[in-house]
Amino acid sequence: MSMPIVKPKSVFYKAFKRDEFKCVYCGRDLLENLDTFASCHLDHLRPKKFGGQDNEEFNRVAACGVCNSIKGSFDPLPGEAVTAESFSRAVQAAREYIKQKRCDEERCSYVRDYKYWLEEAGRNR
Ligand SMILES: [Zn+2]
């Protein structure tokens, strides 16, 4: 017997639908497989530590685990709240930031950590 599918009415539901089930930063299909879906996040465009709210629809975006990790606490619009009007500008700024960090390996702690652990695990080529 299968469980009934309950449609979530949360901020997550609204944002996930608006973002068409894709990571807003890299475009990855978050419904690609169960693992991808399970590791996706509802990212705070403006991080909570800069005043970004949990329940503001435009402050929440669908993001894959990798982009969310790379973005970290980057604030795309310093001193400005994310609203319907500033939404696409904020997404674009965060996209650029993530893209830059992905390209610039030495500045990306994510890449440094990966290389470190490859070495530690004896898997370096
Ligand atoms: Zn992504």
C-alpha cells in the first residue's frame, strides 16, 4: 500500500515550482534522480546572518548541493532585501559569484578540501 502524495504548500513548494525544479545557479535538474533531489536545498539568496528571512518567497531559491555549498554566505545584494523586483538581479549576482569560484580553483575551499582528501585517501593521480 502506497502513501498518499501530500502536496506541500510551503515556501519550499512555491520556490521549487517557480524555479522549475532546477538549480537557479547552474540549471541542474533537481528531479534528475533521488540522490540529486535529496541533496538539494532551499537556499537563502540573502543569508540569514545578513537579515534574509526564511519565509520570504523571493529570498528562497532551489539550489543543488554543490552550488549551495560554494555560495556559502555570499550576500548578492548587500544592504538590500530580495523582493520580486530585485529577485533576478540577486540570482544573477549569485550566479556570477559561484561561476567565478568554480573557475578559480585556488580560491575555492571546496576544491582545496577535495584535493586534500584525495591525497589523504591515497587516491591522487
Ligand atoms: Zn547548482
